[in-house]
Amino acid sequence: MENKHIIINIGRQYGSGGRSVAKRLAEVFDCRYFDKEILDLAAKESGFAPELFRENDEKKNFLRSLFHMHAPMISDNNFYQNNISDESLFQFQCDAIRRAADEGNCVFIGRCADYVLRDMADATSIFITADIDDRVRRVAERLGVDDDTARKIIGKKESNRSAFYNYYTGKRWGTAESYDLCVNTSRLGIEGTVEYIAEFIKKRMGE
């Protein structure tokens, strides 16, 4: 899509294949792909250690419980040491997302990107879901665990994601009104879902 600024925000249920969909969309539209990469950018720009962002990704109130554990990794800058908070770490992530979006075409996965870029007219926000049996199967195969363990992992991951999203956005994670399109990968498969979303984005962008 020549001369179009394309921003795609992907929210996803754990085990839905959302990451695979996001990567393929980045290829289709020649976009930079940002998953945990946005955490590294936020760390670089903030002066905090990357581990502080990575180990507590998409978790609400993570910093209060881990501050003392990670304090030695934090920059010696007195401002950071005296003013550190959950909200400041989230703000660093928001700033990194906005800066990347301003610089060119991007696909962002998670981290409230749909909310952070809500005022950007070129942004399309998608939520990826899948039937629970498919999600359990995918997680069990990927992690090498049994189905019961996979279900517990899914529950914990989604509890963290929803709490994080709801807290920082004031909206409800996974509800249709928060996104431009919600798609179930169990219906079309990963590649079929990518094709469906790509066609939606093209039409939305006027092509």
C-alpha cells in the first residue's frame, strides 16, 4: 500500500496464534514488527535495565513488588531512583510506541498499543481469539505440557493481561468495542485470518 501510513495494533488471547498473525501482517504490509522489541526501546530511552521491563511485561502493579530486587540494575540517575513507579514505566512504553509509530509503518502486539495510539487515524486495532480447545492444544504443544497445565497457564496469562489493560486504559480487555475488528483463528486458520485482516485493512485504507 504505497504512500499509506499503516499502523496495526494486535490484542490477543493467549494461545490464539495472535503473534503468528501479527508477524505475517508485518510481512504483508512491509511493517516493522514490535513485540518485546518495544520493551527494549523503552529501556534504552529510560535508562532502566531491559530485564525490568521484560520480566514484568503486561503485569499490573509489578514494580512495587520487585523494586528492591531490581534496584541494583537501575541507572544511577537520582531522578529515576527517587521517582520510580509503575506508571512511569508504563509511560516509557507509551512514549516508545508513539515514537515508533511516528517513524513509519508498524505492527504492535499487546501492551495497550490500541489505547496508546487511539488518536492516530491510520491505526487499525485487531483482537485475535480462538476456541479454548485450540488454544490449549497450541500452548501444550509449544511448552511441552499436558492440557490441564496449559489451561492453568492460559488462565494466569490472561488474568495478567486483562488486569494490565483494564487498569491503564479504563476499558475492558477483549471486548469488541475496544477494537476495529475481532477475529477467531479457529474459523479460518492462521493464514486465512491474515488474509481476512489484510483485506479489511486495505478496504479501511481506501484501496
